[in-house]
Amino acid sequence: MLYEKFNNHKDFAGADVFKNKATEKTDILKNLNPAFSVREYQKEALGRFYYYVEEYHQKQKPIHLMFNMATGSGKTLIMAANLLYFYQKGYRNFIFFTRLGNIIQKTKANFLDSNSKKYLFADKITLGGQEIKIKEVNNFEGVNDDDINIIFSTTALLHSRFNFARENILTYEDFADKKIVLIADEAHNLSAETNGKISKTEAEDRRNWENTVMRILNANSQKDNVLLEFTATARLEQEYPEILEKYKDKAIYRYDLKEYRLDGFSKDVRTLQINAPIMERALSAVIISQYRRKVAEKHKIALKPVVMFKANRVSIPKEGISKEHNPQIVVSSIFKELFHKLISELGEKHLKQQTAINDPTLQKAFQFFKSQKISLADLVLEIKSDFAPEKCLTVDEDKDLEQKQILLNSLEDQSNEIRAIFATEKLNEGWDVLNLFDIVRLYNSRSIVSNKPGPATVQEAQLIGRGARYYPFTLGEFTDAYRRKFDTDTQNELRILEQLYYHSVTNPRYIQELESVLVREGIMPSRTVQKEIKIKSDFKN
């Protein structure tokens, strides 16, 4: 694999050879938003890229590379640096594409909205003594050659515009004399080979999309076009030989979730099982979330923790739901109504019932409230205020995502008061969130295929991976805001600010299956304890 060759290059050229190359590009670094310091692994990714383009003797044209980097590791900042780099190389036209519309909206804010806290560039971009503007365009005809011009598109729409659309049509011939950089986010959705658990229709769509992208890549007669793929889900493992073959000379960097976690950039993921009815479990998550908020307040850390309540149905099934509660089916809209009713009718008696639940985290929460002289009556008032209907967000339909994208992309802002999110499948990909600390699995079903965790379990693990992004804060001697601080001080009350809880009804078999996926993906360390047990001779016979 290409990334392994680059790993070997470091053995004789020096461990920092690629990081140094990134550091040398001062014009690029100074034009990135100074609020986002470029981390060492991001420098490694950029340096490998620069080395490939400028020095690698086996470079292929057109350039086609893939960055396999963990969810939350800042791939979009690398894309921003790539835009600046290729501008310096004479490129003016870029296409950013991905499968999901919500990622498009998020990335537009990253690249275009200088008022967004997640804007990735400096207030003023200056290259070669000239101020540069970044513009969204619909096509590349008549664009300003002094600007960075970007088409933002879903993959399906890009395919349609080249092959079917009557309006806003793009043609391959138009691209013959243009140098284009294509940037694919969540690029695993581009390949039919990436995941065998998709329908024939989706596999055919992916093949068509990929063919279109490859035709664009090869449209330039001088082979000057570039395709950069970014994904956290590359599947560069022996179980996927077609993918290994496809990317053996393209996968330039691999920084997976395990490395990301071991480097301290993610939350510590925990599962919390409570054998209680659904609304009691929901209230437990709310109490733990409020516990986090009060711990942060005590230490003067600005934090508004968010809880996600995950259902598995958007609407009532055609066959309906029996009068007796079916724990395998939870409709998001019905749960939302019950949740609002719970909060509006909340009283001290409900919290007293929670104190009787035998869970260490809940017990710590109530002990903390007591130590801070927060009475149950005061806690009731706080929860009623913090989890009022106007501070809850429902994200179930595509139209919801379009309308609510601003709120979803600014959950960390102090002006954004959202504390609870009701969702099903819409946030599994392309959602950037740092202050999600609790995910409540409302239903109680298992997904098994050939005695292995099924697609639904894998998707839930991927959602947990999104929530595992570390919420940054500094405190006293701990000046690195983006890294865990209390791995060796597990009794520190601030440890709760470094943990993501996945709440489930007591279901050991499911949790074991989920944790096996989390360990495999690198999101969670293996907590299996091996012990040597000596057996008496009587038992051996």
C-alpha cells in the first residue's frame, strides 16, 4: 500500500520528514483560521501529500489519492489547505461532492461563511501578495480567474448534471482544457465495493457515480486534473481484497480511530445499561446530562451537553403497534410527545425514584448535587427549563435537515440552547458535533447476520464514533484543549466531561455485539481481562 511505502520512507529520511514539509508551507498555514491549530497528524497528512505531488518518483497522473482518517480528525481542514496549495499551483476550479446534502451545507459554512465559528480560513486570504476570494459557482464558465471557484454538489446531482440534466448541464468536453480538482468527502459512498451490504440498485448507482467522477478526472487532455478522496471508512483490510487492490497506489495516509483515541483526541466511550422502562431510562440520561453541566459550571467551563434520543422508526408501521409496548419498535414522534409530557409533569417524586436505580454514574450525580446543595426541587426546575420543547430538536425527515442544519452545526455555541435531539437515521454520517455526551437507544432489538453484528449495529457504532469527538477545554496545567486529561485520574469528577455514554436497556448480548464492533473500529479499547485460573486436580479427571 502507498501509505506503507511512505511509512518506510520515514525510517531512513527521519520520523518528521513529512511534518517538516507541511511546516515549510508557511503561506498555506498562515491563511488557515488561527483558531484551528494544525495538529501533528494533520501535518503528517499534508506533508505526505506535498511530497507525493512534488517529489515522489512513482507519482501517477492524473493524481488520485485517498486519505483514510478518523471521524472527527479534521479532514476538512486538510481540504482547506489543499485548496490553497492547488491555487498556488495555478488551479482555480474545484468540485466538492459527497452523497449527503447535509454535508454540503456544513462544508459551505466551513469554506464560505466567514461569520461561522467553523470557518476554516483566515479573515483575509493572501497568496503571492494578492487577496483571494472563495466563491461558490454553478459552473466554470465566465468565472474570475483570481478566485477559488467551487461547485458544491451531491454525487447524484453531479452525475445527473453531466448525463441527464437539461438545465445547468455540464459536459465532459467543456473540461478538456480546464484544470479541475475534485474533492470527495465520505468517499466510501462512491464505491460499490466498499460495502457488500447494499442493494443492487444502490450498487448500480455507485458504479454510475464513480464512472462519472472518473470521466471528469480523465477529461483534461494533459492529465492535470486531481481527485482527492477523504473517508473514515476505507475498509483497507484483508477481508476486502477488491478495495485493497483499488487503493494500493492511492491510499496515501491512514490515521484510524484507534490511533485517534490512543492519541487522546476522542472521548472515552462507555455503555450504560439500565433495566427500566423507556421513559425512566430517558430521565436517567437527562439527569446525567445535567450532572455534566453542573460539573462544568463548578469549574468555570462553558459547556451545554446534548442528549440524543435515537428511535428506529420515523412513522408508525403499516401494521400498526400493538397496545402492549413493543420494545423493538420506537417511533420518534411518539417518543417525543411522551418526553415532553414527562418533562412538563416532572416532580421530585420522579427524581427520588431515580436515586433508587443501582447505577454508579447516577449515584455519583446525586451525590454531586447534594454536595453542591442543589435540591431535588431546584433540579426539577432546571430540567424543566433546560429540556423545554423549544430546546429540543427533531431530525427525522430530509426537510428537517435542510431547515435545521444551522442549529445542528452550531450546537456548541452558547447562543444555541438545544439540549435534546430526537432522531432515527439522518445523523449517522456527516454530522460534526463536540458536545454530544449521551446517546439513548430507545428500542431493544438486535441486528445479526451470519452470527455477526449486522448493518444496524455497525451504523450505531459509526454514530457513536461521531459523538466520540472530544469537547475542548483547558484547566490549570492542562493547556491542550483538545486532548483527554484524566485517563490516569479516573476518580476526578471532571472525568465525566471526557466520557460519552451509550444508554441501553439491559441487553448483555446486544451490548457485547456492539462493543465488539466499537473495539474493531478502534472507538473503544478492549476491556477484556485475562486471568489465569488454576484448576484443582479433582476437576481435571
